[in-house]
Amino acid sequence: MAWASYRAIRAFVLPLWLGVALLLAGCARDLSSADDPLRFAANRSLSGPCNSPVEDGRQNFVIGYGSLMQEGSRLRTAPTAGPAIPVEVSGMRRGWFAKGSDIGFTTTFLGAVAQEGAVMNAVAFSANAAEIAAMDRREAQYCRRSVEPENLQSVPGGKRLPPGRYWIYLNIGSSIALATPERPLVQSYVDLFLSGCLEAEDALATPGFARRCIATTTDWSTNWVNDRVYPRRPFAEQSEAGRIDRLLKDTVPTQFEAIRLE
């Protein structure tokens, strides 16, 4: 009787266990496959060498689309960086898909990949060869590539773009992963990005520039924590918090409402 009961239980439990295992495996495949198109786009556009030599005798500019949009952030790496010039970059997609470190508390950062039909606003600033080399070290999980002149223009009403070589940091495929609960968007980095957008809007008289920063950024996620009190980024306070929150609530309300306190 006991043996018959064991066989009955086994006949019931084993298929159930296998079903759960297959379901979990399917979920894992779904999460992985969500990143695949971005990784494919990144690898396809980065077939050539990264971080080409910079000609020091020629004017060089870096296009900042994330943390480098904020003056204080870029001056830490490029102390002689010239003033920011608001620009529109075509053929480039900015989004929340740059994977942070796997060690300790981590986050999802802004990244960029080449994508036909995509567009984003950003800022361009001059930098010398030594400063660009320092940025290469800072942006080690990215690949510095040149931007063709036809893919770059000043924003309406903005300054005329000076001649020179323009560079942008693009993601390599292995550095791409969409936000997860373990690797969320964090408010301190969102603040860093949008405070740079607001700087460009205020100082350079480009109305609506910050709102366009949000609109031309993809992959906003409900995996988002408010870490302003104990920031994962080393910035103790954010004076523009009110303006940033109003922009986010108006532009990405679903994701904004899902932010949880850390």
C-alpha cells in the first residue's frame, strides 16, 4: 500500500516539477531575448575598431548624452572642456540599457546604439586628446566612434556647430541589459542626466530641451528606485529635484508612479 502511494505521489509531483522548471526556463529565455535586438544592433554597428587615435592638432568634440550632459560631471574628466552646444543626433538611440557592475549595489545606466531612424538630443563640447583618453578610461564599457556630419545638427535656434571631429560613446553588445529589480534605474543617476538637460535648457536658451531629453530616451522602466537620501551615485543632494520630478511625472507617468524608496 505504501509503495502504491509513493508511485501515485511521484506520478503527480514529477510532471508538476517539470512544468515549473520549463516555465522558469521559458521566463529566463524571455528576459534574455528582450536584450537580444539591442545587443545585435550594437555588435552590428561596431564592426570596426574602437577608440581611434585622436589628432591633437585638430578640434575634437565629444557628444554627451547621459552623465556628460552635466557640466560638473564632464569637468571632472575634461577640466578644459569647452561650453556645451545643444545638438540633435540622428541614427542613434539612447536608452536605459547600459548594464552596471555585477559587484555590490548596481544600477542600469544610459547607453546608446546606432539605429536607423532614431534620434536623440545631446550636447557637444570640445576636449583635447589627453581628456578624451581619460574619458576612454571612464567609459570603459563603451566604444568611442566618430559621428558623420550628416547625422549631427544644432538644435533649432542654437549655435552653429564648429568644424572638427565629433565623437560619441556607444555600447558594446556585452554591456547591454535592460533594467531588472536587481539592476534598476536609480533616481540619483536620472537626476544627474536631467540636471544636465536643464542646464542646457536654462543657460543656452533652448526651451523644451529637458522634456525632449526624456522623449528621445527609450526603455524607461518600472524597475526604478529613489535613492536620493542614500545615493548609489556620489552626489549628496539635487537642487533641481522638484523640476525633475514634475518633468518625469508629466512625461513617463506610469514608470514615475512605480518608483520605490530605497
